[in-house]
Amino acid sequence: MPESLRETLTAMELRHLRYLSAVAECGTFREASRRLHVSQSAISEQIADLEHEVGAPLLDRGQRSTRLTAEGELFLEEARKTLASADRAVDLARRALLGQEGSLTIGFFLWGVGGFFASIIREFRRLHPHVRLTLREMQTPGQMEALESGKIDIGFTRPLEPPYDRRLRSELLLNDPFVAVLPRDHPLAPGPVNIAHLARERFVTSERSTNPSLFDSIVALCSRAGFSPTLVNSSPTWAGVLTLVESGEGIALVPSGVRYLRTPGVVFAEILPETAHVGLSIAWDPRNEGPVVRNFVALVRANKERIRGNA
């Protein structure tokens, strides 16, 4: 096809191309009119405008039928590619509007979501196979920054604290009780353990800088039981805390979800009375709340009972 004709094709209104394609397929203006639910005169005028723009006759108009000219066949061959591409673009836009196309990046921390996270992700993939999912393991402070910067779309995180509680949205999924982590050969294993009986124990914990509210909750839990914990060591990660306990450095109080880290040399014991929990929430930035995010949040809402049962 001449280069000038290619340039003309890219500038044509899609309606003109659809009219030409319909007439070529139907063989008459009358049949094309019925198919498109458009008057014959409108179709004829649009195709005449198209021929004028191209500078060549595209149809050979007979009394009983209409055929493409040689120029028309060349033109329609390229035009159909444009129409197919346009149809794909429209379909993609509609699917994106419904949240069936696009991408979703989710932040999570393993020890907080180990009981249900994988099944929720698999279910979302099944329901929305054309959404590109990216999973990023990160701690709560990093998730807050990533939500605001758009690096992640959804965060499975702790309940929002100032100033993020004013800028982000969240929903509480569950309250995770604290449990005691003891070496397997500890006299109080496997529990349950009255927390007051831990008063003389050496404690290891996560570093306060990693999660201040969680650290303070552990200290407050001991305080309500009538003692101040003797802190002998700490780690920036819960995996490190479990290793310290396994090595005999001391015992620890942790959210029960930490048990999914599966350190073989320790046991997780229920503590009595059960007086403290730490929340797990799903969070997102309302500025980025598109259809894909709404679909994922809706799926999580629909499965809240199952999530709490698997926590």
C-alpha cells in the first residue's frame, strides 16, 4: 500500500472503517444498513467522505451488489487490522474498568499472615487471571512509606498509627494473641503458662526501633502481671528472636503468628490470662483505590471469618 494511504488510514475515524468493512462483507448498502442499524444514506455519505480523503474509489457500486475496487481491497486489509486493534483496546479498557486487567503489588510480613495469605492470593489469581500480582515481604514501617509512594497498592500490616491513620485507609482483620516462646526443654513447656510465672525469666525481644508499639505492648503485658521483664538481648527480626530463645538466651513473648517461622528448637505456649493482642489490618491509599484494589479488598472482606479461623 502506498505510504500516503497508510498515513490516511491512521487518521480515519473508526466509524468510516467499520462502514466500509460492513458493506464489503454484506455486498450491499441495504444489508450493511440492517447490520449496523444505520441509514443507507449515512453509510453512503461516510464512505464517500472516506474515498475523498483517500483520493481513490474504494467501492464499485453496481445496481445489485457492491464490490471493493483493487484500491479498496488494499485499504480494507489494513483497515481491518486497525479495527481489530481498536476492538482489543476497547475490551482491555472495559476489563480494566472492572478490575479484570491491570497490576497489583501487595506488601506483607510472613509471620503476620502465614495462616491465610497464600490461600487468599491463590483465590484472587483464580478470579482475576489477567491481573499481574507482585508480592513484597516488608515490615510495617516500610509498608507505610511504600503505600504512600505507590510502590505497593495493598499492605497486610499492623493497625495504622499517626500520621498514617489520617492519610491511609485500613480495616482490622484479626487480633493476634501473644504467646510465650520457650526452649523445648524448658520446665514450663509446652504450656499453657501463667504470665506471672515468667517474672524471673530472662527475656529476649525484637528491637524497639523495629516496631515501637509492639515492643511497648510486651513490656505493658508484663507490667500488668506485676513485674518488669529482664531484657538480656534483642534482634531486629522475629527469626532472630526465635534463634536467641533456641540458643538459651532467654524466653520471649511474641504474636502467635510468629509460629509460622517454624524454628524446631522452641515451643509456643499459650499464656494465661489472655490479656493482650496485636492487630493485623489490610491497608491501602485511597488516592490509588482503583478497580483492582477494590476487588482485592472485597475478596478479603468476604473471607474475614475464614481468615480469623486460620490465624
